[in-house]
Amino acid sequence: MRIAIGGMFHESNSFSTEITTLDDFRRWSLTEGGEVVEHWRDSDSELAGMIDVAEAEGVELVPTCMAWAAPSGPIDDDAVAWIIGRIVAGLRGAGRVDGVLLSLHGASVGRSEPDPEARLLRAVREVIGPALPVIATTDFHANVSAEMVRALTSLVGYDTYPHVDFRPRGREAAEMMVRTVRGEIAPTVAQVRPPLMCVPQVQATADGPMHDIMEEAHAIEATRGVLNVTVSGGFAYNDIPEPGVSVVVTSDRDADLARSMADRLAKRIWSRRGDLVGEWPGPVEAVRLAMGAERKPVILVDIGDNVGGGTPGDGTGLLAELLRQGAGRAVAILHDPIAVERCIEAGLGTELALEVGGRSDPVYGPPCPVIGRVGMITDGSFDPGNILHKGFGASMGRTVRLDVSDNQLVLTERRTVPWSLGQLRSAGIEPAERGIIVVKAAIAYQLAYESIAGTTIECGTPGWTAPELGGLPYGRLRHPRWPLDRDVAWP
Ligand SMILES: [Zn+2]
């Protein structure tokens, strides 16, 4: 059995002004041919899971191209075309294959292409035809379009948020592929999408509404004849016609079963829509709560500048408010290469006045004036621990710790997702010993920070991952759609 593998993985925030280029993919991970297997084999990823199964089952993998970049703004048109072109070229050069396995995110957006994954799948079908199986994995935040589903034999999405099942889902997809090629099963998919968006804060699968929904999904998955149930929470920060929740059920040969199960679960999710909204305090109230909290450290979550949702990581709203209210023992990480340069020029131990953050987009507040002492200069490398995406190199670029009285700023040259306590420790900060730590995130940070968090306060800061969707400048979105529109008749 010969199976082609590859993929394109990027969560694109439509509103971010930072366009994602091919160089961004190169900086993270852009591999072709044999490199794909070599690079991903031992990682905590879907591809690693696919490779596990291939090796166990004696499947010959034909690697094409795998492009992975951390969340940021829309992907440059040339980069979309290049990546799709390389996957297609890999397929054309592969000779006869029995199927195609792809690792996708599901919330990619190009500058002018609203659905790059559907375009990729169309291109794959053009090469291999309509008959061969194509199975993709997707992120829990995928906006799964009908066009994607049309081109796919099956779709296997994560079951968890924070995501901890990359590799098991890769295995599941590859096992389904092997059984399909052997003729043991014939996957049939059905999708139902309620007109419903929800923000990451209400999508955690450990408890709350999504926990209940995933339990139901697993119960349906245990039904005879059902091969997979994929609930996608969606990514509300894609400005596309239909961002949001999707249910895809894969059955063995039974289209009616897949359809009825998808329908049943989608209606259950729709019935919970009142639980899939929330309200979060603004910076003034959140900082007040944080300063008054008894159990330290307080993790003060900067929802609107969620780096893992594609924002710049230089929002100053919470920092400015912490300083204004006279907080002590606070820590914040800010992406600001200009401030890094200034501090390094000034030199270790030097006290200087400068502005930090607020440079990328006015929505994240103006630069914040501070007076601080350069406490540490590092190359930004840190031990990522065993949290997310094991196997990735971890570096914040050149990094400076600036001590502002007894508060500490970690200024980084590169945007870095807060998925590891190693970031702060590499700057000489023991997070458990601090008073308040600003974390620019939604939910994924919990894997790293829950072990030390005394109190968690989520703050509805402004930004392109703000929890108040009504404030976002949607242009392509199709109405009515909950919760932007409260009067929505469905089904
Ligand atoms: Zn995700």
C-alpha cells in the first residue's frame, strides 16, 4: 500500500495586519519529500501519528510537502499557491498511490482566498480523481466548509481543547485509511452546521458545555456503524461567509446513519448556544480583581491579544492598567523587537526610559512608557517542556528582561505563544513566585500555567481575538449567525 502524506497547517486571523508569508512557514517548518517524515516522526503531531501507523502496518508513505506556521494574519496569496503547488507536484511525482493523508488546520485564510484548504483539496482531487480516499485531520478550531467535506473521504478532528490529541488523531486517520484501502470499510461522511460561532473561552473540553458535547460525540462514535464524529468549535476570527461550529460524522457505508447522527448532535449543540457565550471584565476591573486576589500568582489572561489566535503579542492595555493601579510583582511578556534593540544597546544593568509594545496595530493600545533596568539579556531559547508540539525549536529571538521597580517585563524579538513556563524561567523569572502574570492567550496556555496558577482572571481586552464578536469588522460573514444575531431560526 502506498499512501501520500502532506499538509498545510495555519490558523489565520483575518483581522491581523501581519500577513503570513512563505518565510514565516520556512521559519517554523516547511518540509518536502523525505524531510517530511524525518522532521515530524518524533514530534507531538498528527503526521507523527500517521507515520506510526504506516510503520506498524507496512505502508509505504510518499511524502509531498508539509507547511506549518504558528497562528498569525492571513496567508500571502503567493504562499498559498506555492504550498498547494508543492503538494500537487509531490502527488504528480508519486506515481500510483492508494490514498492521500493530509494534516490540515481548517481555519486557514488567504489574503484573497477565503478557503485555501478547499482549494488544496480540489487540487488534490484533480490529480488523483474522485475515487481514491483522501482523509484529513483538522484542528478543533477548524471552520470546516462544505466544499472541504465534499472533497474528503473522511475528516478526523481533534477532540480536545487545549489540544492534547494531535498524535492519536493522526493515528486514527491513518488507521481509517489503511482499513479503507484494504476494503474493510467504506467511509461515508455527512456534515451539519448550525449557524453558530463561539469564542475559544467557551470551547474548553475539560468542563462546561463543550465537555458535555464531546461526551455526546463520543457516545455517537461508539454506535455501531459510526467510524468517527468530529465536532469543530470553529475559529470566529476568520472573516469568511460561515465561520463556526461544524459536526462531521463518518459512517461505514451508511449515508443515512451519518446524516442522522450529525443532525442529532448539531441540534444538541444548537440547544446549548446560550451556554456558548459569556461576559468578561475589561482591563480596569480585571486588574482590580487581580490585585485583590488572595491566591497568587494570578494568571491575568489577555484574551484580545491571544498570540495563539494570531495576534501580535504587543498589546499594552493590561500592562498600562497594572502600572496605573500600582500593581507589584507583576510579569508581562511583550513582543517588541525595537524595545529589545534599545535595551541591548543600553546594556545590562542600565536604567533607561523607553516605550514598550503597542507598535503593531492601534487596536492593542499605544506604546506604554516605562522606566526600567535591563536585568537580563538572552538569546531567547528556552526549554519548551513536554507541552505542545514537542519537537519544535523554541526561541523568542533576542530577549530582554526589563525590571520596572519590582515588576518584570520580558521583551521578545519574536512573537511567541505562551505554551511553556520555560519562557519566563529562561529570563530568570520563577513564575510560581510572582504576584500577577499577564498571559496573552485563550485556553491553550493552561497546559503550562495551571500547575502554578493561584487564581485565573480572564480579561476581555480589545484586539483581534476579543471575546466580544460584535466589535469585530466582519465583511464577508453571512448573517444571521449566533451570537452576532440573537434572533436566528434554525434548522
Ligand atoms: Zn486550535
